[in-house]
Amino acid sequence: MATETENTEDAYYTASMSLNWHFDGKESKDAYVINDIENTRTVYFDMFLADSGEIIYSSPYIPVGAELEGVTLDTELESGTYETILVYHLVDDDKNELSTLSVALTIHVQ
């Protein structure tokens, strides 16, 4: 039987990602996220505009040890700088959510 401590440790996550994402229209070639080999769970993330809460990107699942390079936004944004929130979702083997982790990120759209 798993204890609360075991569940918390199992859902621990280290986010490794580039910190400056620049988009040419909807596409960024300098955006990347790595699901570190030390992690124990597959993740995916949603990106929200901080001011409106609008979701502008949903990633595919990123298995442990894998890297997501390049991001194409689901929503086209006007040129400018945007404050966003990335919400990482840690999932079990059946893709059921175990926990989340939120990270603030500024993106730049040309």
C-alpha cells in the first residue's frame, strides 16, 4: 500500500526548458522542454495567457528522457510580448493526472 509520502515523491518533477521563447507568427524554433531522465512520469503542458487565462498551446505527451523542440501555438497572437503560465501535468501510465506544476514564462511574438 502506498503512503502519502510515496505518492508525493512519485509525482516529483524537475522542469528543464528554455527561458526565452521567440515566435515568428505561431512558430518557435528556440522553445524546448526536456522531461529529465531523473523524473518518473510522463508530462504534458498547457500554455495560458496570464492576463486572460486563454489557452494558446497544448503539448503532446513528453515521456521521461524525451525532449520537445519547437512549439507551434494553437492560437495566432499579434506581435508583442506576452506573460504566460505553463501548467505541467504529470500523468500515470494510463494518462491519469497525478499532479501539476505551474511556471511563468514571457514569450515574444514577431
